[in-house]
Amino acid sequence: MSFINKRQSIILFVLMSVTFVLVACQNNSSSNKEEPPSKDKTVEEKEEEKVKTIEPEVVTIYVRENLQEPFEEIAKNFQESHEDIILDVKYLKNDEMIDETINNDKNAIVFTTEDIVNEMIDEKLIEHKDTGVGMMDELVLFTKVDSPDIQKTSDIDEDTRIAILNPELYEEGELSKKVFEDDEFKDVSTTDNLILGDSVDDVKQDIANNNASVGVLYLSEVETDEDYHVLKRLPRNIVEPYIYKVGIIKKEELESSTRTVYSYLLSNDSLDVFSEYGYII
């Protein structure tokens, strides 16, 4: 090999060595800028997994069946802001509700009429301090919006046919019949002029089809229906309004989630929904 070729080989070797050293330094510098040690990252991942495995708490609520439509809206609103709590809502008649609360050994919430809540207090299922008033509902006289005969209560006479719920099936029907025992309606014949319906829809249809000129139902059942016109809220000296209350059934140590739901049901966020459906707040 000539001297020149040997010299070129030495220079090439030196350049390659320098390049190798520079690359190694660059890689070492890059490694110093990487994320924190894997040990810390693993701890963080474990914490995230722990949070994900926490099961939401389930709160059972017994709700009077006639409240289902507004309550479904309230439950939906609650779930959107409380992902850590699941509502198990059961819509029941009052007698079914009492049986459920007696037989169930878990904590729960009831949302029903005042008389049933008071009965549960007497049965030691609920403490009085764990109750709150939600809203009221009053019986009203109503007609079709375009009724040709009845525009005010003074138009009601002995020939006026009146649709009410069947008193043998509904307490509401018993109260409705009682209305016409008052002196204000002394000319109405409860024997001949009362048309009995087996459901709220039956009573409304009797008015819509002109089988009766006036109906008696709770305000919440007609207030939001544009086809009907409320003539009068019946005075409380004639018939008391329905009062709805919320109560906590405590069978074991009370969870904070139950208190959270209880407070929400008595909050403006909840009661404003009931107001939109015709209940009196």
C-alpha cells in the first residue's frame, strides 16, 4: 500500500470514530429528556385503574306511579351530574309501596303522598326528621277549551253532566264526589249526572266526546293539556290538596349517596320540573 493510501485510510478511520462518538452523545442526550422513570408511570396507571374499578352506588327510590313522567325527567337530569350514583326507580301504587318497604332490608327513598309517608313513620320505617315536603296537587273543575255551555262555575246546574274517576277504584273519585256535597254545587245531582271513568284518560275522553261538560281531576293531570281549560281550583274547605313528601327508609347504616339523592329531590332543580307538569310548589 502506498503512503498516500495509508494516510487516507487513517483519516477515514478517525472521521468514522468521531462520528460514532457524536451519535452516541446525541442518543444519550435524548434519553435524558424521556418521561419520568417507568416506576412512577406504573404507580399512576395503577391509580387510574383503581378509580375505574370503583362501582357506582345504587340508590333505590319508590315513587308513586302517577309521578312517573316528571320523575323520569328528574332522574335523567340527576344521572347526568352524578355518574357515581345509579338510581333504581320503582313506580308503585301506595299499597305496593308499603309492602316493598316492609319486606326490603335495604335503605331506600320514597316519594309519595303525605298520608303514606306518615303511615311509614307510624310503622317506624321512616324517622320524621328524614322527611320533606315536595309539592302539592289540587282537585280542579275543567272543561274543553271550546266548551259551548260552561265558561265559569256558575254555569254548572242540575242538568250538567260531570265526569269523575270511579269512587270504588280511586280515592280521587271519592274526593271528587264529595265536592258536589258542598252548598256551592247543591243543585248538581250526584245520582244522575255523574259519569264514572276507570282511568284519567276515560274522564278526559268523556269531556272531549261531550259525554260530560265538566270534569274533576287533579291539576297536574290537565294543566299541561292544551285541549282543556281549568275552571276552578277547588277550595280547601271542600277538599284538601294532595301533599307529596320525600322520606328516607333507613334499614342499615345510611350511605352518603342516599342523602345526596334525598337532597336533590327536594332541590329547586327537581321541584321546578314538577312545576312544569302542573304541580304546586
